[in-house]
Amino acid sequence: MPDSNRQYPVRVDIRLTEEERDSLNLEAIQRGITRQELLRARILTSEGEKAPIPPYKPVHLSRGRDAIDKAVDAITRRYHFIPRHQLEPIVCTVICALSAINKKAS
């Protein structure tokens, strides 16, 4: 493949359901790597060995408008077909509900 700009010259295709793909995407994002890197590490790790993948990144929750903006940005990156003005009230409701639960617990 002289024309290819890929680092790896061999391509392997697998079939996944959308839910499986979304789950792998989410895990890769949480670990700060690509889905391709996650799959490669898991496939090439021998049975019984720990896959060389980074641990989950900690999630830092911010407060106020910043939290809402970050949440809406994250959702619009993943679900680009949902208009931002429709997401904001939903995100606000979820953040307020989580905040209320958190206050009751403490």
C-alpha cells in the first residue's frame, strides 16, 4: 500500500451492532484513546494478561454555566443531528436533578 497514509498496512473488519460500537466508543473516550487503539490492545493481548490500555480518566464536574456548556458540547459532538437549542433545557434538567440528589446525599 504505497499510497496509504496509514501507520498499519493491514486492515481487519469486524461487524458490530450500533450498541456495541457506541459502547466501545464511549470506553475509548473515557480512556483517552481511539476505538482502534482499544480494540488493537484487547485483540493482541494474550489470554490471562492485562491489556495495555490506560485507566479511565477521572471526570471533573464543574458548576454553573460551564458544566452546562461542556455537557451540551459533548452531546453535540456525538449527536450532531440534535439542535443545540433543544439540548440545553434537557441538560439543565439533568444537571439540576443530579445536583439535588447530591445535596440530599450529603
